[in-house]
Amino acid sequence: MRLYLKYLSIHLKSMLEYKTSFILTALGQAITTLFSFIGIYALFDRFGSIEGYKFNEILLCFSTITLSFSLGECFARGFDQFSSIISNGQFDRIMVRPRSITLQVLGTKIELSRIGRFIEAIIIMIYAVNTCKVNWTASKTITLLLMIFSGAFFFFCLFKIYASLCFFTIEGLEFMNIFTDGGREIASYPLDIYKKGVLLFFTYVVPLAFINYYPFLYLIDKCPGNSILYMFSPLVTLLFAIPCEILWRFGIRHYKSTGC
């Protein structure tokens, strides 16, 4: 932990050296989220509701996944840019150092400019929490926190899968953006508004539904059956981390230097 805080301190000092660049980048991230919000507003202004979901309920869904993604992208950016670490030979140096490889990769890039998206998502969430008429209890508050932090860990796992594939391809595979950026966009709405195949895929293949759909139904009192299962469904992320870690270690064992 001390080493990671050192990495964080270095990135913070680097950011402060270029304040204007940091502010503009953070502002750009905030504007991206703002356009997404405007898109949702325009949609509901035209149709009123989607599959029985109201505007404020969708905002709660949107803000939780946006918070999760911004946290995951901020602290797991090293895995998201892992292809450059492989191609420039930096991973050779990482492997010979007497510290955790995962920790060192995390420390190579901490994207603090994502604070723009994070703050805007917080503002939207505060508005949604106060207007969507959810009967907030201790259990629902815990569920909301589980959605946010389990979601961040879920995106961390996706970035780790992307990095693991780089051991064999050297260059990154853009199709992973379908599950990272695409996953964030698709989970901005409850997954049952899409075709059934989409919900099944993001339940049994990529468990995004356990992060932002099933617990969301628990928050708005629309979950059928055992509500406890819906409440703790974000913890499925811990199981998803197992194959991710296996793939990561498999990639490390079969790593061959690029010769740079």
C-alpha cells in the first residue's frame, strides 16, 4: 500500500506541473458525461418512460455505472494501456523488480483527470437519489455502495483481461472496447429494455447485469423472488475475478520479450 501511495503521489505531482492540461482534460471528461445525460433527457422528454422506467430511475442506473467506470478507468488505466508497456519493453523491467507485478502495472498510469466524469456522476446521483422516490433503508444504501465499488472492480477485471491478451497479440485488441466503453453505455439503462439475448449475455458470459441491473431492481422495488439475492448480486464480481486472474498469470508465464 505504501508503494501504491508513492505511485499516486508521483502522478499527482506530475498533474500539478501541467494544471491547464489537467483541467481541460477533466472538463472534456465532464462534457462527455453531460452529453450522455442530455441524450437521456431528450429521450424521456419525447417518450416519457421506457418499459415502465421513469426518468429519475434511469438517472440512478446511469450515475452508478458512470461512477463505477470512472473509478475503474482512473485506477486501472495501467492495464488499459498495457500494450504500450509490452511493446516498449517496459514489462521486462517490471518483471525483475522485487514487487508485485499487478501493483507495478497499476502504478504506471493513474488517470486523475477522470475526476471530471466522477464529480458530474456524483451530482446526477444526488439528484436521482432525492427524486426517484426510493424508500432508502440501510440495506438499500449498502446495495448502492456495492453497485459502485463492485462495478469499479468489474471494469478493473475487464481491463486486466485486455492486458492479458496483449501478451499474445502485443498490440491491444479494440474489440475489448465493446465490453468496457460499450458496457458502460449499455448499462446506463436497465438491461431488460433490450432483447432477451442481450440480458442473457451480460448475465452468464460477461456478468455486467449483476453489477447494475439486478441490484437496481432491488433499489426500486421491482425485483421478483428473493430480494436478498438481488441485493448481494454485485458480489458475483469476486467470482468473475478468478478467470481473469488465471488468464493474467497464464499470460505472464508465456510472456516473451519484444526485444525492444
